[in-house]
Amino acid sequence: MKSNEQIAMTAARNSIIVNVLLAAFKLFAGIVANSTAMVSDAVHSIADLFSTAIAIVGIKLANKKADKEHPYGHERFECVAAIILAALILSVGLGIGWAGIQNIIASDYGYLTIPGLLALIAAVVSIVVKEALFWYVRAAAKKIDSSVLMADAWHSRADGLSSIGSFIGILGARLGFPIFDSIAAIVICLFILKTAISIFRDAVGKMTDKACDDETVEKMRRVILDQDAVLGIDQLKTRLFGDKIYVDVEICVDASTILGKAHDIAQLVHDGIEREFPKVKHCMVHVNPVVM
């Protein structure tokens, strides 16, 4: 069975291969078909290679074993990489939107010649390939709960959205309405900005000890209370640490229970939580005596 790192590396490697081939095709089509929009789109695909490289570095660092300087592990490096990717996606979106606004104000839509049919075909290919790549990388990210891989998946969709803008612009130019490109760019910019903000918020949440969702916490409560001799729960705290979870719980046990037995009960709770929730990296159990 593949490890999380192996799954992530396979997805990232395949993403790089697809982006290299797609960027080369779009650049060729843009030059041959005299389409500045398609040449710009090709440059955007090349930028995707850098985002995937950032994702690979983040995943590699996050999977390093704990050491003296980082006794709790390196999982948060993945969140750092996701924040960098969010900033990159944000800059791409702002660039697309700003270019569209400038073109509308200046009435300069960048089409000195009518783009050829090849550019239109390249835009369609890019949309299809980028959407497929988004779902492929997204599936891998959800499987291993990787925020940086998920960010890379959304960057692929952002590139696909820019290709939609290119398609509309090229089609509009061929039909005599070049302003379509600029209007589409502004609309696409808003979608890309929303994506960047979502990725940023998720990564920051995982870096600031955000608690697990209510459903997960409730499931943990049931697992704890199902253990023999646990009379109740005084406190249950969870925190996200990258793609891992830390749990601190205070359980109630009969005050007459001898120390060795109380330790065994705590161990049952510890083992039950880590068995039922694979993402839990560590579970700390404290025993509180209750007079019966």
C-alpha cells in the first residue's frame, strides 16, 4: 500500500508532465495562430510548474521525521507551502483582472491580427485537460488530506478558468467582439480570488491549532465513553497540526481505582482514539478521580 508521501509525489509528478506538454502545445498554437491570449495562457501553464514544485517541497518537508529542533514533527511546513501557493494564485487572479480592466479603459484588446483556429482548439484542449487534472490531483489530496496538494489542484482549475477566458477572447475576436476577452478576464479573476482566499483560510486554520469539526469531536466522545470504567469526560480538546490531529482528554474514573488499573483505563482510551482516527498523531489522556 502506498504511503501518503508516495501518493502525493505520484500526483505531483504527473501534474508536472501534463503541464509541460500542455504549455508547449499552447505556446506553439499561440505563435502559429497569432494569438497573444494563447501565448499568455501558455505562460500561465508554465507558472503552474512552479506551484507544483512548491507543493513537492512542502510535502517533502512535512513528511520529515521529528527531530531535536522539531520534536512535534514538520507537518506545518505543508501549510506554509499552501499559503505560498494561495499567494501565487492570488497574484495570478489579480494579474488577469487588472489586464482586463486596463484593456477596457484603453480600448486596446491586444488583437492586432485575427487569431487562427488552432488557438481556439488549444483553448478547448487546455480547458478539458486542466479540469481533468484538477479532479485527479484533488482526489489524491482528499485521500491523504493534503492542504498543499489541494492548493495545487485549485491552481490547475484557476489555469483552466484562464483558458476559458482565452477561449471567449479568441472566439470574440474571430467574431469581431474583442472586448469579450477583457470582460471574461474580470469575471474569472473573481473566481480565482475566491479560491485563493479559501486555500489561505484553510492553511492558516491548520497552523493556529484550529479544533476538529463538531462531528469528529462527537465521534471521539462516543469512542471514549465506550471504554470500560470510563464514567465521563471532563474535557476534550482537539487541534489540527498540518494534516494530523492532536487530542487532549480528561476522563472520569472511580476514585477507588488503583493506580495501575487507572493507567490501563487511560491506555484503552488512548489506543481506542488512535485506532479509530488514523489522523490522530498523539492522544494525551488525563485521569480525574470521581468519588462514587
